Amino acid sequence: MKVGLFVAIGLVLLAVLLVQFSKGTSLFRGTYSLKLHAVNVGGLKVKSGVLLSGVQVGTVKQIRLAPDGRSVTITLKVYKDFPIYHDARFVIEQAGFLGDQFVSVIPTENLPPALTNNADVDCQEPFNLQEVARSAAGFIQRLDETTKKLDAAVTDLRAQVLNAQTLANFSASITNLRVFTEQAIGAVKGINGIVATNGSQVGLAVSNAVYFTTELNRLAASAQEMLATNGANLTAATKNIEDLTITFKQLAADLQAGKGLAGTVLQNQQLATNVQTIAANLSITASNLNRVGLWGILWSHKPPATNTFKTSTSPNRARP
């Protein structure tokens, strides 16, 4: 019995030491649970460490896949001595390049309240090296295709643009440009010579232009002064012209309405005919007076056959 008791005590102590020095929680420290929700745990295992600012404050107790397979729930056991606030960030990280993965708790401002037992929080998925490698492979493939297209474009450029004919045309263009610049320089020199030899004439022309503009300014000033001096007269003349126009309009309206002698003549057709007959008879009488004289008309027994008076259909017709 002594031996059995000794062996039992030794086994208990060995179990305690194993729990104490393993990644599991201690049997003599209180803990609380946190439930993390992530899309991918990236190979995180049970009993992996939970580090708060690099210090281990608990372990991973359980990893459970959701029934739909689209999310994972990670249960953590955290020592009660280390409160974690609700604004902390949970990230699955890896120790070194090929080391074990763990849950890293990154505190921010430690705003209360602190997380309680069985609190649900979100966890950021770990860095996936294989996914990055696949993305890099796709990027390298696209880069290779772009390089091929660029090489083909350079080949086409050399074949179509940088060929012998194009280079010859470009050289000819450069030569023509050089000749043109030389001719332009010669033309500028000629213009400078003309200006130098005809400086006096150019100066005289400029002086004449200045004198003309001065006289034009004086004329404008005189015209403005005349308008200012005779403004009242011009206004009165304009008023008189306006009154005369109104009078003419009134006369035209009276003629159109048949007022006055002229209006009556225009409106009465019979009277207008009589007036025309009288005018014709007066014209014939004047013609006879000019031809035979006054005594010839008075003492003649027979009027000239060629000249007769016109008669009107009106009762008031003209008499010979």
C-alpha cells in the first residue's frame, strides 16, 4: 500500500507538471472563454497559445467548423488576470516563417467594457502564403504576356516605322528644315537691312500716323463740343421734323377720308372727271391763244377744226 500510494502521488505530481509546462491552462488559475469567428484558421491547432501584446494569456480550447463550411468558431481559454477589452483586435499569426500559429490579441485604446465569458468577437484570418504565391504566379503570367506584347510592338515599330525608307525621309526632312531655317535667317537679315536703310521713312510714316490720330482726336473733340453747344437747336429741329411728319400723316389721313378740296376730288369720281375736263379745256384755250391770238378767237366765225373743247357728261360741263 505504501508503494501504491507513492506511485499514485508521483503520477499526480507528474500530471500537474505536464499541465503546468505544456500549452494547456493551469489547474490553479481561473479562466474565461471567448468565441472567435473566422473564415479560415490557416492550420491553427487546439492548445495553441493566445498572446496579448506578445505575452501568453491563454490557449485555444476548441476549433469547430460551421455546418455550412463557410466559417469557423474558435473557443479560447483566457486567464482572468488578463482582461481583454471590446476594442481589441484578434489576428491569427505565425511564429516565424515556418513556426506554429497562434492567436494574437492586439489592444488599441482599451475602452471599457471588457469582454466577458463566452463573448463573441471577430477574428482576422491569417496570412495565406500559398494564396499569395498563386496570385504572384498569375501576376507573373500576366507580366510575361505583357512582355510578349511589348516585344511584338517593338518589332512592328522597327519593321514599319524605323525602316530604311522612313529614316531616309526623316533625314530629308531634317535637311529641308535646315535649308528653311537658313532661308528664314536670310529673310530676317534682309528685313533688318530694309529697316536700317529706310529708318527715316518709317519714322516719318509713324509721325504722320501720330499726327493723323491727333487731328482725329481734335475733330472728335470739336464734334462733341458742337453737339454740346447746339444740343437745344438740334433737339428743336428734331421736334419740328417730328411735328411736320405728324402733319403730313394727318393730311394723308384727311385725303384718305375725303376731307377738304383735294379729298373731295379724290373721293368724288364725278367731280374729279369735271376737274379733268376743265383742265383739258383750259389747255386747249391756251393753245389757241398761243396760235391765233385773242382777236382771232373773238372774231372768227368758225373755230379751228383741229381744236375743240371737251365736254363733260356732268350738267356743269365747260362751255366754249
